[in-house]
Amino acid sequence: MLYYKTYELSGFHEWVVFIHGAGGSSSVWYKQLKEFKKHFNVLLIDLRGHGKSRNPLVLNKKYSFDNVSSDIIEVLDHINIREAHFVGISLGTILIRNIAEMDATRVKSMVLGGAVIRLNTRVKTLIWLGNFSKKFIPYMWLYKLFAWCLMPKKRHEESRLLFVNQAKKLCQKEFIKWFKLTSDVAPLLVQFEENKVDIPTLYVMGQEDYMFLYPVEEVVKKCKQAKLEVIQDSGHVCNVDQPEIFNQISIDFLKGLNRQKIALP
């Protein structure tokens, strides 16, 4: 089973599950934890091969989006969480959306930061370059290149260094397993667009998230259940670049959903 940590207020409070991105770990949420655990039960998870999730029984399983998503559901089942709000960043947003695809009853709402919902030409080129060279170029060279392309500005430096330092804990073999999943991303995102889910969704994007902001803007225009908040002076990892704003926007959204539920007859 994956490594996880819980912060539980009571049996009456709702659960929020945080899902990090590729190369990171649950530690990327350190600027969210203090505020969120004032209002919700919180579950932090390290994806397989990341952070403290080094269980050989998990690492030896086939790597696919469905299997990695099932890893997360296994943790929920283990601690008897039937449904929860999910907060994700970057690749974590794909996993959350995939869980909703697999079983929408598990997902009360989605807060998707730095959401990946479509791949532009630059992203596809980076993925091609990575797949072409992943077996003979040290994975950290590739990861640093990706991190710089996604977070190029000086004010993105903290986010960039955080993910690079976490990625150093991966081995080359583990990096390659995860990178192979990139070939499945494009068809999976097309599937998500075709199969709409009726789940309240908040997209939180950095104004300087040049790779992924525009597709989110286009999708939100067509979806009544979705809302977009754009954070100024922030890049792809907006929960680290502007944590106070990210926290306020996200918590207000989740608490607003609860107020709406109470108001229903």
C-alpha cells in the first residue's frame, strides 16, 4: 500500500485528499496543510515510487493510470473514506480526473491546480524528446529541463527547486516507468473531454502557466459545473508560488459547496 498520513478533526468533518504531481511527494502541500486541517480531515498520499511509497509489492505492479489511481482508492478503502474532496497539482489532476472516471461516487469535488487537460505542441515536443532520450540521458537532466520549461521565471524558482529536489529521490528505473505513462496522456485527456462528469470542479491556474492555462479557459467556458480562478504572478505550481491565495480560493470553494448542500430542501 502507498504511504499516507492523516489529520482528522472528527467523524463529522469532510475529507480532503491531496494528490501531488510526478516527481514530487506529499511534502509539496506543506503550505496548504496548516490551513486545510483547520476545516477538514486531511489525507496526504505519496504516489508509488515517490516520497515514502517504496513498497515492492506496489512498485512491481504494472504502471498505468488506472493502476496508479487504484493505488489511491486502496488507501481510501483502507481508512474507510467512501467519498472525499480531491485537491491535485499537475499530473495529480489527471489522476483525480481518472478516479472520477472510474467511480464518480468517490469524488465530491475537484480542486485542480496547474491542471493538465490538453497537450499543446510544446508539451508534446518535450514528451517526445524525453521518450527518445530517457534511456541514455540521466533522468535528472530531463527532469530539470521539464521543470525549467514549465516554471521558467525567477519567481517560480521555489516551486522548481522543490520538485527537482523531490525528483532526486527517484531512481532512473522508477523515472522511466513513470515517463512511459506520458504516451497514455493524450488519449486519456481526449476520453475525459468526451465523457463529462457531473462533479463540481474548481480550476486554480497561475497566470504564467503558459503550457496549460489556455486549454482550461476554453473548457471552463463550456462546462457549467466548472469554475476557473487565475492567480496573478504565479506559474504552473500555483500552490507553492502563491499559497495564501491558493488556500483561500480552494477552502472558500469547498466550504461554499457545503453551504449549498445545507441550504437544499
